[in-house]
Amino acid sequence: MAKDRKEEAEEPEQEVAPKKKSNIKWIIIGAVFFILIASVTTVGFFFFKQTSAPKAAAEKPAVVAIWPMDAFIINLAESNGERYLKLVVQLEISDQSVAPELDLLKPRLRDSILDLLTQKTYKELMDLSGKQRLREDIAGRVNNILTKGKVTKVYFTDFVVQ
């Protein structure tokens, strides 16, 4: 009888232990499955998001037409010939078809820009706001002369004050 009691006592302990292990095993399998699904979903989302972004950028290419001008070398105002400005300007134009008109009007454009530059002083040109104002003035003068398109931006590729 003592053996029977020991066997009966051992049997319930053995049954309880496997149930706990199987529950933990299923919880771990479920967690791994959930993590796997979440990571696949995240990777798929970013992959499809990245492949659609270049298509949008490729649909609308930004073509910029630049028209270069010759260098300007002028004496600055109020300097008694002691200070001069060397400036190279390039114009961003709204359309490539404006370039032939700019070529025809080149002497008139240079004259207008020279008139503007000879009025500038050293103090006006040395701060950032003065340079920005000069860009706007040049664009305004050129746009007043043009009949077809317009200048959208003015670039200084060389700017030396000495």
C-alpha cells in the first residue's frame, strides 16, 4: 500500500509539470510568431514606401536653364578709384527659349547692370543683405528688358572686392 500511495502521489506531480511546460512553450511560440509578423509588416511597409518615392521624383524633373554673363570689373562709388568690384553673374531663366533673346540683348543688359554696379558702395556690398538686394536689382533690371520669359534667380559665381 505504501508503494501504491507513492505511485499515486508521483502520478499527479508528473501530470502537472508537463502542462506548465506546454503552456510556456506555446506562449514563447506565439510571441516569436507575433514578432515575426510585426517585423515582416514593418519591412514591407518601408520597402514599398521607398520604391514609390523615386517614381514621384522621376515624374517631375526639374530642369534649370542657366545663362552665363561675362565678368564685370568696376570702380565702386565713393572710393576715389581705390576699391573695385569684380563680379561674375549667371542668370537662371524660366525657359531655355529665353537664351536667344538674352544673346541679342547682351550689350543692353551689360550696360544696365554696369550702371547699377557703379552706384554701389563698399559698405552696401559687404553685408549679406546688400548682396541679396543686388541680386534682386539685377533680376529686376533684366526682367524689365526681356519680352518673352524672365529671370528667376541671379547667381554670383565670382565676387571680389578689393
